[in-house]
Amino acid sequence: MASEAPTSALSDAARLRSVGRLRLGPGGDAAFDRIAGIVERLVDVPVAVVTVLGADRQHLPGQVGLPEPIASGREMPLTHSFSRHIVESGAAIAVPDVRDDPRMRDNRVVQELGAIAFAGVPLTDSDGLVLGTLAVMDREPRVWTRSEIVLLDELGEVCSSELRLRIAREIAEEARRAAESAHGQLTLLGELTDTLSTTMDIDEALHRLGGMVAGRIADWCLIALADQSGVVRHVWAAHRDPARDAAAQRLAEESRAAGLDARSLIKAVRHGSLAHHADRLGFACHLVVPITSPGTYGVLGTVLLVNGPGRPAFTDAERGTAAEVGRRAGMAVDNSRVYGRQRHVAEVLQHSMLPTLPHVDGVDLHGRYLPAQDGASVGGDWYDAFAQPDGSLMLAVGDVSGHDIEAAATMGQVRNLVRGDAYGREDEPGPLLAQLDRALHGLQVPAAATAVLARLRRDHDDYLLSFANAGHPPPVLLRPDGEVEIWWESPEPLLGLFPRAERTTHHRRVPAGSTLLLYTDGLVEHPAHLIDHGISRACAVLRGNAGLPPDDLCTRLLDSAPRRADDIALLVVGLH
């Protein structure tokens, strides 16, 4: 988050340029409306908004709770904006009562919308310029808690990532339109865009870039990417002649080991300590283009394009194409970094919602959550375990539909409802899930979820386990003799579809020395196979690793899963 507002006219112009690239028109935006809805539910406020501030208007791409005509028009004058103070200061603001704040007490929003309490965090572009806010309002005085501000900050980072990605896409579209004047350039750049857009891995993206540029624009190329201190940490080289590939890789390795900045590295390749490697590749004429960030226009690295003897100098068209290659390489680098930050925020949010498992005598509990390999790296899968006052242990694994931050937020609500409904009660799991179903409908929690809920009790040398299953994959038990049981039962519907008066409780006697596995479908599902195949694979892992501690067994189970289009939660329970 920006710590202070940019004050120069240049910075303000850059901010408005970023806002203009968002192409905010009338009507809302589904993604930002969803985030506003999540904030409204989790913070429990009547109004939640995502704002973007233009030169004279405040746009509202996301909102919950605003009256008409603002709710439909999605904009208001800056005179009605609390968020402009966040844009001016560049920092979060939390005001318990705006009537006591000299900056806000005369704002028309106080009278026209009844806004009394206000809190918001800044949304920034890739350059740290504040474009708008994620904000909430209450119609009565309210002291905002630290956890509420932290939640706003985390979701604000998700909003910022979305804004940056949209700006980057618009910049890419501007570049594409500019390149349409030259058919040859358009062909190459179109292929380059398609190639770079299929990966978010920087190394892979620039490796592909080198392979496309060598032979299309120049005989060979050297691509250098610097870290935040300016030192080149990543170097790739490619030659049009496969026989010279080994020499190109040696140049890349020595360039990486030199520890120079990008400008010094190019000098070393042209005239200095690395020139002998360049001579082996053929060095007659060259062109240097920067790799630039589409959001900040800062230089991230350099592309050196070289033709050997006998090749003509670079044409103006080739120079224009080379400059565009640098810009598109910058877009790939910037998108990869934004994507990495977005995944990190999503993972932090997801893991913050997972529980600390209790320590119970005779029971070895281990839970794991693994995000999907693609997408937002966050979803609705969860596991839980908590001890009851009567000495029993509740176990739960569930999966809220969806693979995004909204699913993760809903998952947190469902998990807490499970805990609140079950703690301190002696009811069997079936009635507890039926009550959870009623609570989801009565509290209007927008969830469709599968779940297994179980209660575990010690009974002399064995354990008694009762469980209920709402549309979830069956529990699996590894017995002390090495046999594996799959607890298939007649399927019952998902939670949240419609209230069910009764749900069935199933009972098992489990010998000490057994291991119980509860899991979500990401562990066993694969598009090319039935779920039975995946469950059989998990059973084989259990059977083949019966002597491992539960924590190591979790690792083996996760390693056995196919490439993950879905997230995975699992709970391994060792019974001694």
C-alpha cells in the first residue's frame, strides 16, 4: 500500500492514465460486486463499495447497499466522496464518526446517505499510484476493529491485483492495435502474445521469448532480467542455429554469474569480459531494447538482438517490432509478479481460515490444505477438528462449491457454523448436519457444500465413531491388519440446497492402531477417470505406507494426486 500520496502533476497524470485504461462505463462489474458482497457479509456493514476516482467523478464498479440512483448509475461527484481523502493521503482511514472529523463532517454523504462511520483502504496500480478504495460505511457510530481493517487490507490487495491486470490487458490491447499496420510485425507479435499468455512462470515465458525472437528478428538474442536492486539475476540466450545453442547457454551462464546491472552486462558482452562468447556466436550489428513494465513504464531488463556478419543492419520496422517485444516481455514479467502476489494473498487468506488442530491423548491428528495449481490459488475446501466437553472429538472435512475468494470466504462462514452448532452438544452427526442445513437457509448463507462430520469416542481398547455424509466422498479406514475399508453409504444431498428434516448417522467400531482418512474430492477426482479410480489410488497409498507417521502419510497422499484443477483438504487421524 502507498504510504503517501503522489503530489507531482506527472504522478497525477499517470494515475489518471491508469484510471482511463480501466474503461469504466455505466453499470457495475460482477467481480467487484462479489468482493463488495463478501466485505458486506464478513464485516457486517450496510454499505460496502469498490471505488475508482477520476478527474472529477468517483466511479463505483462494485457496491452493496447504496440507494438509487447511485446504485444503478455507479458514480457520484467527488464532493460526495469520503474515498478522496484516502487517495490524497495514500493510506487507510478508519473513522468511528465522520461528524467528529473536520475533513468529512460537511460531506453531503452524511445527510443524503446517512453515513456515520467510514473505513477504507487504498487500491493501487503497479506503480503504487492510488486509483481508488475498498471502503465500508455504517449508519451509526462504530469503532472499527483491527481484524476488520486487516480483512479490508487483504481484500483490497485482491482488488488492486484485478485493477492491475485489467490495466495491463488494456495496455497490451493498445500495443496490439498499434502493431496492426505491419503484417509481419502483427504475425510475430500475435504469436509472441499467445505464447507468453499461456504461462505465468517468468523463466518459462522468457525462454519462449528467446526461442521466438532468434531467427525472426535477429540471428541471436540475450535476455536479461534484473531484480529490484538492479542486479541481473535471470539471463536467457538463444541462437537461430541449433549447433550454436551450447555456446549461447555458456554466454547466459557467465552473464548470470557476473552479477552486473543490465547496462554493464551489455557493455561486457559488446566490448568487455564476455565479448569472446559473443564473437563465437557472430557479432556484426546489434540492437538493445528495454523490457518495460506496462503499469509503471519502469525498466525491468534488457533484450540484446544481434546479427552476425553478412546480415544487413536492422530496419526501422525491425526496430519497431523489437521495441514492442520489450514491452510485451515486460507485460509477461509484470503479470507473473502480479499473479504471484495475488496467489500469495489468496493463500494467506485461505490458511488463516484453517484451524489449529487440538492435542488429544491417543489420537494423532494431521491436516493439510493444498491449493489448485491454476487460478486464484484459493477455494472452498476445509478440514477441522475440535474436542468436546464430554471428551469426544469432532472431525469435519468439507467443500464449498467454487474456486475463488468468494468460495473461501463462504467456507469460513460454514466452518464456523459447524463449530458453533456442534460444540457442547451431544447430538449425533446426522442431526447436527440437519441443523447446519437449517442454519444456512435461515441465515441466508449462499453456500452449496459437501461435508463429512464425525464424532470419535474412546471405548475401552477401541474407538466408537459415528458420522454423517452430505454428498461427500466416503471416509477411508486403514485397519491395523493392513486392510482398507471404504465407508460407502447411500448418498444424501449437499448442504445448502434445501433444508432436510433428517440426516442419517452411521456407526463404526474402530480398533486401536487404525488410521482414518477424511478428504475432499480434489484428492481423488480426475477428468479422465471415475472417482472410484481415485479412491482406489488413495487406498493403495494407505496400504503401501501403513507404517508411516500420519504427517508423512499426508505427504504421500498429496504426492499421489494428479495435476490439481481443484484444491485439496485432508485430515489423517491416527488412533493409538
